[in-house]
Amino acid sequence: MIYDKYGRYYDLIYSGKDYLVECNYIEECIRRFSPIPVRKVLDVGCGTGSHAVILAKRGYQVVGVDLSEVMVKQARVKGAGLPVRFYVQDMRKLNLNQLFDLAICMFGSFSYLVEDEDVKSALCAVRKHLRRNALFIFDFWFPFAWSVKERWKSVLESSGGDLKVIRVMEGVFNALDNTVNLLVRCYVIKGNLLIDKFAEEHRLRTFTIPEISHLLTESGFKPVSFFKVNWSEKPPYTFEKPDVRTTNVVCIAKVY
């Protein structure tokens, strides 16, 4: 299962990721676009809970859900004593029996919904948990820049304490269904010893803006804005328009 072993080392692998800046972006989106006050936040595909924990520290009541038991277990440790709760749930079948003022789904989690029926199920499930006029902020993989690469490879080294993780990621774009197949290999080193190694295969869907707009409208949302995401820049989330070189896009949608 994906994010099993990878989930154990997730925080180390992404130790350079600036979650504080990303939460600042979420709050700026609230200021710019939310017509209602935001107190309760639903974090869909929350991973190890880094966004949720920061938002909870800022006074929001947060619920995070993720399919990975490994990652939710870590999130619960990080969120102890804060107004945040974490649950192992599939975003396509959310059942929390409460309403929220905002939902987020960050860092490409939405693109794990490969089939149209999965996308519709997830959007309807999120919609069911949102108040009228509530925002849904999520980002997704955008096809054009990936399609010209066809194949690529990246290497990331991350260190923390006495551990180092080397992640080798190889990607292939499939033009027939606009998906990206990722082979992720990780090597965990302690001192001079290789203490663990593993591989996972991830399949993600890229979406065009008309596709997302159509799926949102069918599920009870109104698309509000689309902006460029650039993971090689700081901050990655922007208020700039996407173009053909854009690899990821953030969407602001509203319940109608």
C-alpha cells in the first residue's frame, strides 16, 4: 500500500517544506474569497497533519482525514493537546457527521483520484460536509508541462538527527489518459549503514481547468479562481494565472 513505509519517513523527506508559509496562503485565500467566517476546517488527505496542526495552533477547530493509518498515527501525536482530531477515512466516503466552514486538500492529494467516479464521489462527500458558501481549496497536477517531459527523474536527499533518506523518483506521463506514473525508491541511511530501502508505485491524474470546472459544477461547487503552483519556488502557492509551463494548479471553489 502506498504511504506505508513512505509515510513513516514522510516528515523527514519533506523536512524542507515550509508549512507555515502554506498556511499563510490558506489564510490569505480565506481573507480574499470566503464570504463566511471560518472557524472549523476540514483537512482532506491530511497526511501527517502538518497543515492541520499549524491551523489548530492559530485557533481553528480542525479535523484531518487520510487513508493512511501510518500517517494518521503520526498526525495524532503531533496534534496532541490542540483543537484538532484525525481520522482514518477515504475522502470518497467521508462520514464525520458535522459541517465545516472550509475544506482544504493540499500538496497534490486530490490527483490520486484517477477515475471520474472517484473524483465525483470525493467532491460530493466534501460538499456534504460544508456549509453553504464555504470554500474548498485544493491543488491538482496540470497536464501540459508534464506531457512534454514524458519521462523524468529526480533525486532528493533529506537529513534529520542521525538519519538520511535518499529518494529517487522516476515519472512517466501517459498521454492516453493524462496520468503520471511514479516509481519512488527510498534508501534510509544511519551513519554509514543502509538500514532500510523500499519502493512504491504512485499513479496520479492530471486535470485541465475545464475538466475540474465541470466536475465541480456537477458536484455542487462553483469554481472561483485557479492559480499557479510552483514547487521549485518559495512560496510555491501564488495568485498568478496558470500557463503551459505550470505543473500544478490551486483551485478555489465555493459551495452554492
